[in-house]
Amino acid sequence: MAGSFERPVMQRTEATAETEGVPECGAAHLGQLSVRLARLYRAWLRLALALLALGLVLDVFEDGRLEQATVPLGALPEQLFRGDPAAFESLAMLVAVLGPVCGLLLMLVTCVRRGDRRTASLAALVLVVVAVLPVARSLGGR
């Protein structure tokens, strides 16, 4: 009798989930997202390390000392064009810091496309905390 009672409950649960049409992040979806994020982070880290290595090599060949200051964001394009080692090192740090922000953007876009509002909302909230607040502070001069 217990077996016949459990079966209708399972059927009702499956039917309810299908009729509601609420997308859920299953293990397969989260696994695919994890693989994509891992690829993004590896590529991002390679870029940051390549820029840092280039800056360090240029620094050592220029005067034999490592630069201790960073280049301001406004002067970065001009200094990169001139081949300033500190500019490459500053860009490497900027790329390293922006990696998690790009990962959150990837997660947000993927979840929105899939219709997973809950995970997309959480990613957006973390993105606001990680990206928007520091940018607002720096623009506000704090």
C-alpha cells in the first residue's frame, strides 16, 4: 500500500513542475556554466600574467629596477603607446581585478538567457557590490 501511495505523489510533483514552467538550474546547467567560467578565468589570468611579465621585462631592461608606482587610468593609453613598463604593470593589475567582474557578467547573461531569475538576480546583486560601488566611490573621490 505504501508503494501505491508514493507513486501518485511523485506524478503530481512532476506534473506541477512541468506546468509551472519555472526554469531551474540543474546540475548539468551549473556544470556547463562552471566550465565556461573556468575557461574565462584561465584566459583572463594568462592575459594578466603576460602583461605583467612584459612590464617586468621592460622594467629590468630599462633601468634594472622595478617600478613602484602605478600609472593613472587617464594616462594609461598614452603610456602604453610609449612602451612605459609601469603602464603594462598597471594594466596587468587592472585586468586581474576586472576578471571576476567579467565572470559575474558571464554568469548573469547565461542565467538570463536560460530564464533562471533567481541565480541571475544573485549574480546582479554581487555585481553591484563588486563593480558598481567601488566605481562610484572612485568617481566620487573617496
